[in-house]
Amino acid sequence: MNYLRLLPALALSLLPLGASADDWSQWRGLQRNGQSAETGLLKKWPADGPPLAWKVDGLGGGYSSLAITDGKIFTLGDREEGTFALALKESDGSPIWETRVGDAGGHKGYPGPRSTPTINGGQVFALNQYSDLFCLDAESGKTIWSVNLEEDFGGKMMSGWKYSESPLLDGDKVIITPGGKQGTVLALDRKTGKKIWQTSEWTDPAGYSSVVIATIHGVRQYVQLTGKSVAGIDPDSGKILWVADRPGKTAVITTPIVQDDIVFVTSAYGVGCNGFRISKNGNKWKTEELYANKNSANHHGGVVLLDGHIFGSSGGTFNCVDIETGDLAFKGRSAGKGSTIYADGHLYLRGEDGEVALIEADSSELKEKSRFKQPDRSKDKAWAHPVIANGKLYLRDQGILLCYDVKEK
């Protein structure tokens, strides 16, 4: 099926009350699903890419993506003197403020922050690689409170790549995943940083995935994936509604996808994807594994759900999988292994080696419309997820941020 006409209206219908289609105020957009509601974007690019609106350097190292709202861009970067939360002007990338949020470094081979800040209600919530969670004032950058997930809440990770999750804001709660014996997932009071609950009955070490909000059988809940299982959590109490065993290896990263009563998860290192059907009888929940295969083995670039199909990279190929059956709709070559987002009938694939592809959102076959090589490449992998906001495509590559104009004229 071709989604060029269907998806803009669907995406607009998913916007939170009062939100603008221009916003990308948290990890993977307003709904954490990698989708932008914007329309009127370019359907094809010149050979050297869309027009470059502006470029800035000096953001610092790491793999943090961007949050964009209210005319500001927020991200994290590693410098010699530490890790910093940064606010920039959306119009030209010029600095507004910077706040030190911890020490620089982290994993020896891949140093720097890898979480994306979340912006909500005039506050910035940022997690550094060492599990320091900061609440900052969005206008000034002033620290309101901070906690450490390991020291304060017994945090433990599945492996040594350092904390990568992007915080979730839900009303008066900040939701984060320290992992460990005190509880896998944690809710904090957004005003004070004090604990509201921690999932003492679910104690997996933390993976690298970020929590999503879903409604399954009419019940609103948080869904999170670890290296051992995937679970649904009651937002008010932190009680576990359901849990399904799902062993991962090395690093489990990709954000879960939920469609109706199906939860889809995918990871690399030889594991692949799983679909679970979640059922409810009275107050009792049950999980059933629908499939387990390697048709989608997404490393850390994220996948996008469009009308029952999962799109994203799987190793070096770009794959489309039916979420109900796990069957492969197509696989093909494009810009290589990378990160995927959606806007206005097209998928944007940002390859880790610097190529960027525009792919028509069609589950029948791979239809690449355009491709260009990102200029000013660093020597590191291009792992920061791309962002689309207010007619612009943003590509972060370590200290460099490129802003492209992708609005049709």
C-alpha cells in the first residue's frame, strides 16, 4: 500500500492536545514513534542534498539527538571540561545557554552522551552517560534538581555501554529506567526529583531502550524493553501488568512499537524481532509470542510503524515487516545501516557512514527517491537520529549540526 495520502492525516490525529506539528520535543518526536506530522515537504532532493539553511560546530562529542520546541534546539555534548546540556536558537543554531551536567567520557571506544533531552512545561530533562538525571530551566539552563540512577536508586545496566535512555515526561512524573534489584523502571516527581514508585516486582538490569506510553485493551500503561524481557507498567502505582520473557544480547536499544494489542520489539547481535499479543481477562493479563525471527534486527536506528508495517534498517539492508505476522514484505539496499524517521509520505534513512536517503513509504517494495552524502563528516559513526521540525531536516554528527530546508517552495 502507498501511504503518501493516508499518513499526513493520521499523523495529525496523533498529536497531543495543544501540540504543533512543528514540535519534536523529545526522543523520536511527539509520540516517540519516529513520525512527524508535517506536510508540504520535498518529494525529491538535488544530487548534493536539499538546500543547507545553516551549519554550526562546537557542540561537543557524543551521539545525542535533538529536541526542538518553542524556537529552541536542545541537545547534549561532550567537551574537555565535561558533558553539557545545550540550548540553541532554531533560526540559526546560535547558542542560548549551556549547562554542565557531568563529567566527559564514558565508554572507551564511544565516549560522550547518547541520550536525547526531553522538553516539557518549560523544563529540560537530560540524562548523561553516567546515569546523572538533570532537571533544568528551559529559559536559563539553571539546574532545578539532579539525581544519580546508580547511587540513588540502585541502577544497574545489562552491559557497559553507559546509560542511553531518553527520559519520558507524563504529567507530574518523570519516567526513567535505572535497572537493578530495587526496580527496573522508576517514576520521579518532576518538581522535586523525589521517588514516586519503583518497579520492585520487575528487577531486570536496564537496557538502552526508552519507555513508551501505550493503551492496550483500554488500559493506559508504560511499555519498556530490557535485555531479558518486555513489560507493561501501571502509570499510577508502578505495578507490573504483564511481562514477557524476551532475551537479548550485548545491547538492546530500539524503542518498542505497539499496535492495538501487539507489542513489537527488535534488536541486533543475532537476536532479531518478536511480536507479542497482550490479552486481558478481567484483571488478569496474558502474553502470547506470535513470532520470533530475524526479518528485523535493528541495532539502534529505530523503526517506524506505518499502517501495520514496520520499516527500518536491519544490518545493512532496509526492511519492511508485517507487524501481525512478522513476515517480510521487502528488503533491499539503500543508505546502509542507520536511523529511520517518517514525514509526509516518506521515510528518511540516515546511514551510519554518512549517506542520507529519501524512501517512499510503500510496503510493496523499496522505492528510494533521493540520496546524498552528508558533508563535513566526522571520523565517527553517524549514530545521532535525524530530526524533522518546522520544515527542516537536522543531522547531528558529533560536534557538527547541519540544518537543511526540506520545505517545498
